[in-house]
Amino acid sequence: MSEEPVCCCDGNGWADCWMCLGDGGFHDCGEDVCCCLDKEDLNEVCSECGGRGGFPCPVHALEEMEP
């Protein structure tokens, strides 16, 4: 019995990365405890999604492939 893939994107076709939460990267100032006021400088690319911020939902990808 094969399991049906589970939708993980709330119907929009795109699932945010679990590691970077959709940002595509991280702020890394080199300090052990960051106290930077402006953390919007995402200078480290997320290794999980490669900086894309997420992945295509497998359920919607399968639906698009069906004739």
C-alpha cells in the first residue's frame, strides 16, 4: 500500500524551508551571541534550500504532471 503525499503548502504550491523559515539565508555577524540591531543582512545562504527559501510542494507538483 503506497501512501499519498501530504500537502505542505496551504494550497499555494510552495512550501517554506523548515531551516531558514522562507528567508533563504541567515544573518551571521561572527559573534557567538548576536546583538546586531539590523539583522536583515542575510549573509549566509541556507544549506537546506540553497537560498531559494523553500521548495515546490510535492502534491501540487504531482497534480501538474497528471494529464
